[in-house]
Amino acid sequence: MFKYFVSLFLIFGFVQCGIDKKEEANDYFLGLALFSAFANYGTIAFAFDPDKDDEIFLYGLKENRTINATENVGRDLAPRWSPSGQSLAFNSRRTAHGHNRPEIYTLDFPSRTVRRVTNTSAPDENQRAAWYPDSNSIVFQRGTYFAPAKLRLIKHNLQTGSETLLYENGDKLHAAPGISPNGFNMVFQSNKDFAGTFPSRLYMMDLSTSQITNFVHPDVDLGSDADPKWSPDGKYITFTSARNGEGEYNHIFIANAETKEVTQVTFGNYNDSSPDFSPDGKEIVFQSNRFREYGLHIVSLESKVVRYLREGRTPVWSSKSLAELGF
């Protein structure tokens, strides 16, 4: 109860004081995040660029501690936790390739073993991997954003190395796939119904029939819908969209996977993106330019209160603690 009242005091105290300096706001929201009575624990993996060379970092919420998980020449980006929380998939431009195009890797804990998954020829790039529920396979986008731009969605069996083309439809950009927790459906973003590169919309594939359907398309085309991710229970999908930002600002939304009802979660003159659910599905971590160009934030789905964590990009959330991961 004491924590609850102190959290409320901090929230309303900030509004009343009207802090306008970025550093003060950062310190304030960091304190609020650590002291919040409704904070989830676990570990957030994210990409960070302290020396202009992105690496994968881990931030333990309970421990308030950051771990540098990868270190190499070449950018490591787009981490995604396996369902067990014991492995990360990510794409990397590390020099071990012999080229500067991204390939998919996995990182296991607590061994910290790094394994290369893909090996493809130019001009293909492999990015934004996500896991199947059994952790034996991943899905990712393969192709290039450069002319002739084209992305297709690939399933890769981590046990055998075999690959299956899940979706390809013309010279279009099918990207950011995610498999439902029950393994029945795949959500992804695509520009398949538009002449240009943008905007993108969300689509759903029934993996048993390969049938594609539109998913929560807006009535007015103000900007792209992107970065979809499933809630742990498979009932919701979070994504970023400019649909209520007059095409200028991206905010975080959630959609009921069954009813298609859409709820806006974040607001304001900010660009919020790369959302991911907390392990209990009650909060969302995301990146935003609210206080820094790239900052990690958490929003409560009940109160819509946003709190700042630290610098970083493309966060994903696991229930595992740093200790459980071997740190």
C-alpha cells in the first residue's frame, strides 16, 4: 500500500512540477520505473549503440542491472526471445560473414553460445526473426529493401536447417512476422495492397491453409501499421501505427485477435514503436523519442501511465531473471 501511494505521489508530483529538462525527466522516470508498485520483473533484451556499433544488451528489471550480451565488429539488431526465455534470435552484420549483409543468429543462455542460422547470397538479407512455440523453428524476412525491393517470409528449422517459403507475393515487402502462441497463425506487415513502398498494413495467415486476411486495417490511410507482436496468451496483438496521429506520430495500439477491436495505448506528439508485451500481458515495453532519440519505456495497459527505463531500441521482454540466465 505504501508503494502504491508513493507511486501516485510521484506521478502527480511530476505533472504538477512540470519538469522540462530531458536529463531531469530521465532521472525521474527511471526512479518511477524502479519504484512502481505495478512493475513486472524479468529481463528486457534490446539493441544499443554506445559506440555507433549496435550490440545486444539485457536489462534486469528487478536487479536494475544491464548486461552486454554480444560484442563484435558489426551491428547486432532485432532481438527476439524464444518461448522458454533461454535463447535470443537476432540479426547481425558481424564480420564473420565475409560480407556486410545481415544474417540470423541465436544466442543461448546460460552458456552464451552464439550460433549462425542463415547463409544466403547477395542481395538477400535475413532479418527480424521470431520463434515458433516449440522453439525448434524460427520465421524471418528474407530479401532486400533496395531496388528491386522484395521481402518474403521464410520458416527455418533449427534442428535440420531446412527452410520453407511461407509467403511471397510479387515485388512486395512482407516483413516483421510473428507466430501465435498456439502455432496456428502468423501476423506480419506488408505493402501488398499498395503501389508504393508505404504504407504497410497488418495481415494474418492461417498456417494450416496459407489463407491471408486483412487484420485491423484502418478506414483512413494516414500512415503505416507495423511491428506486430502477440501477447503471451495469444488473445491480443500489439503494433505501432500513425492512424490516430494524423499520419505524423506513431503510437502503440493493441488489437483483440478474435474480435479485431483496436485500443490506443500511448498518446502525444511522440513516435512510439517496437512494442512487446510483458510476461503477464499487462504492460508493454516500447521505444520512443519522448526523452531521448531512442529510449526504452513501459506503459501500463490499465492506467496508460508511461515510465522511462533507459536508452535502447527494439526491446523484447522475457520472464527470466538475469540470475536464471546465468548472470
